[in-house]
Amino acid sequence: MADPKVGTGKKPKGSDRRLYTDENPKDTVSIKYATVKDAKETIAKVKRINKPYARKIQILTVLEQRARFAGKAEQAALARKAKEQLRKAHGRKTGDNKTQSKTRKKTRVQRKSKSSK
């Protein structure tokens, strides 16, 4: 049987590849958050690596969640702030803009309903 398409997440039957095994350790970004300095270094590394935008957001989200559940609020706040900076640099909407876009949609709907009467 042929190998499955790349990117589907499926593995060939009988393959030695395992779900939780790092198949390419050179490509791995280690996430450290024990101290504020560690978190800042990890964030700086994520910003400068050559990875897609979504992967960087993923890494920072993991850092934020791990730090939050470890009771390290300052490190979690740093990760959250870094994600916002990355979104802004990438031109994505932040959480605040979502409410603004909903308001804009409502006004458009209201205008359309008034003009159709």
C-alpha cells in the first residue's frame, strides 16, 4: 500500500513511526518557563526561528498554558503578550477586534434590512 498523503497525520501501516516520538529532533523548539529569564529566551527564540506563523502561535500557546497551570502567572503573561505582538506583526485580528467586527456586522445587517423595506 502507498504511503498516505503528506499532512494528513496518518502513518503507513507497519511503520515504526510513533505518535509521541520526535521524528526530527533538529527541528524541535524546546520550551522553558521555569524562570522569567527562561520564558523570555524561549519567546525570543520563537520570534527568530524560521517557522510558519501558525507554528509560532502554537509554541507560544503551549508555553502560556504550561506556565499558567504551573502557577507561573508572569511567564504566562509574557507568552500572551508575545502572541499579541506576533498577531499584530502578522496582521491578524486580536481578541479585542473580534467584538468590533461583530458590531460592524450588526450595523451592516441593520442597514440592509432598512434599505430592503
